[in-house]
Amino acid sequence: MNRIPAGLVAFRACCAPALLVLERVGASGRVLAGVVFLAFVSDVFDGIVARRLGVATENLRQADSIADAFFYLAALAVLILRAPQAALAGMPGIAALLLLEAIRLLVECRKFGRMAAYHMWSAKVWGIALWLGFSEAFITGQAGPFFWSAIVIGVLADLEGLATSCILSSRQHDIPSIWHAVRLQRKREAEGYS
């Protein structure tokens, strides 16, 4: 039972190459959207199950974040191959997201020694938006309202994550929002921690 959350994370990581293979063999947009849905569901339940079983460790949360990044980079590659016009239309927003992700990674690795795994509420909303946005683009071949919403929500979520990394003096995981980060940092400073 304790291995179920790690299995869900591994499943999501395996969805990345599966998505690429399915695109190469000409699977329909609905099939690709189905894989995105399965990856999304695994992302929702890995944390729920881990907390219920008492195995929500920092390493599992880190692996979860890495699996998310791996899967959605594969989904982006499939989008470029499957619907280049949608990818081209969204390229400024996609480039901004990739730049923000890179900046966050550099800041977090320099400050904390590795990538943060906050799992903020805004990131959870972004996960829903990514599921809907990629599904819409795979099925219609167009950059529709869900696709654009995913970009906007992603930029906001990344800005919140970057600000949180700048606020916190030491690496933490499972920080719900920037407000929680500010409260935690103030408490640590009041207790004499820098």
C-alpha cells in the first residue's frame, strides 16, 4: 500500500514517452487528451493517497514535481508536432512560462540546493488548467480559451512560486500560498532563525 503514491508518480512519468509514441503512430487527439487526463488524475491522487498513508515525504513530493515537469514538457513537444499553429500562437506565453520555470529552478538550486516542491494552491489550479488546455488543443488543433487560461494561470503560479522562493530563507515543501510562506518566514525570524 505504501508504494501506491510512488507508483502513481512513476505512472505519470511513463505517460510522457507514451504520449510521444502515440503521437508518432498517429493516435487521435482524443486519445492524446485521454493520456493527459490519466496523468492529471495520477497527479491528483498521488498526494491524497500519500497523505492518507502517512508517506508524503519530501523526496516523494520532489519526485512528483519532477514527474509533472517531465510529463508537461513531453505534452508540449507533442503539441508542437500535432498542432504547430496552436503552439505558434501561444509561443510568447509558452516562452514566458519556460523562462519563469528556468529562473525558478536557478533561484531554488542556488538558494536551497535543489528544486522546491511547494505544491501551492495556484499550482493545483494550473494543473487543472493544463489538463483542460492540452486536451482542448489536442482535440481541436487550436489554441482556445482553456489553452490561453493555462498560460495565464501558469505565469501567475510561477510568479507566486518564485516570490515564495525569494521570501523563504530555507527550503520547505507543501506551502499552500505566498501568504503561508510570509507567515512561516516571520515565525522563523521571531524564533531567531534566519
